[in-house]
Amino acid sequence: MIDHLIDKIIEMQNPTCVGLDTDFSYLPDEMRSGMATFEGVVEQIIEYNMNIIDKVCDIVPAVKVQVAYYEQYGFEGLRAFNYTVNYARGRDMVVIADCKRNDIGSTAKCYSTAFLGQTDVNGKKISAFPCDMLTVNGYLGTDGIAPFIEDIKANDKGIFVLVKTSNPSSGELQNLKLESGEYLYERMGALVAEWGKDCIGKYGYSDVGAVVGATHPEEAARLREQLKNTFFLIPGYGAQGANAEMLKCCFDKNGLGGIVNNSRGILTAYKKPRYSGMGYAEAARAACIDMQEDLSKTIGKMGK
């Protein structure tokens, strides 16, 4: 799967991932007016997502669908999550489910089956949420990751393991220094490399990737030096305060090695003066083009 994602990044010369973290409050007033049920909210969110996907699918390789934004609307919200996942895949976009799943081995297996595998119903295999890649939490250790590794090998999928997250307080735990002299996030990075060593594709990157926030460039640079075969999912660009220069260190000499997520900066671009007069989908496309140009100027040609 990582090769497929990188192929699309090179083809489009765009390492952008659109984060479909779609809150009802992001929608234009006319789409929110009169809504008083989850069913009505979800129908509007689905329409919003579809129109954005249609506008960007030819210039952006991937979407990241954050399940929490859908779970808040209950069962209907999960219907919107599933519809969005399937619609984006139907537009040939790589779909990253941002769910940060993990637990003890048997429960982790159920999580993995839901997003990366197939559920057995009397001998019939059915995909619950047919995503291409999934964010996972590796802080339970190897037994909580093993089921995900099994499924990505069996089904040509991928995962991104939390290593150094973009939130301001991530250092409270992730930057603790161990007796070995490593930082905790570096130890997690080493585990990610170990877990992914048998899943390396033609570009030298593994299907077992890492979440590395652009808001912590010093740590990101250390991780890029340490993890030669690990592809990064990079949050923090835009609304969280990171810019292209801060995340340049996440990429290799060939302009590869990561994909940069932007959620609110694209979903709500129509509210910004720069895109005044545009509809939300047109503004989202324009914001994606601006982001692609910004990243390309800093990173250079991808796949040199």
C-alpha cells in the first residue's frame, strides 16, 4: 500500500492529505439551518464531504477520515464515516482511517479486522470499513500491534503508529528520557522500524509508518535520521501552527518520506478572506493548490 500512496504522490507532485474531520459547525449556514436530528446532520455532512472529494480527487492523493468527528453523531455518524470512506475510495483516493486503535491482542485483532481486514459471517468475508491505512497507538507494545501487521501483510494495507504527536503537551510523556539515554518517542520509533522491517516496498519505505507532528521539527528531524525506512504521516500544518519549512526535515533527498495532513485549513477555507466569494468545495480545491505549491517550493520535486 505504501508504494501505491507514493506512486500517487509522485504522479500528482503533491504530498497533501485532506483531513475530513468534518464537524457540523464547519458547514455553511444554509446547510445547517433547521437541522435538529442526527439523521439530518449526517445527510448534510455526507453531501459536504462528497462535494469536497469530487473537487480535489484529481490533485490530492489521499484523505484522512477522523472517526471521532463522526462518532459524536452516534450510529448515523458512523454511517457517514463509512459512506465517506467508500466514496473517497471510489474516487481512487488512498483512505487513511484516523482511529488510533489498539488494545490487548484479541481486541486489537477485532479493531484490525474492522478497518484493515474482513469479518467472517458464516464463511462469507465482509469488509466493515474498507480503509487503506489506519492510525494505531503502539504504546501497548508488540502484542497489541501484531494483529495489525498480520492484516497489512495479508491485505496490502498500511498503518501509521503514533510516535511524536503534534499536540502541545505531547512532550509530557513522549519526551521523557529513558535509562538508555533515548527519548521515549525515539524508543517508539525504533519499535516501529522493527515492526515494519518485513514490509518495505520499492521506494524503501515500509507499510508500517509513523505519525510525526510538524509542530515539533527538532524531534521530527531526529526521527527522520533514525528511521530511514519509515514513512511519516505529518499532522500540524496550517491551523495547528506548522509551516512547510518546519516539516521539510521529514522528507528525504528525493522529496519523499511523508504525507502532510491539513483538515480545517481545507474544510473551512471558504471562510477565509483569501477565498472570498467561492463555494466551500471550490475554496477547498484552491486551498489544496496553494498548499501543494507551498510544499513543493520547500520540498522540491518528488521522486527526483
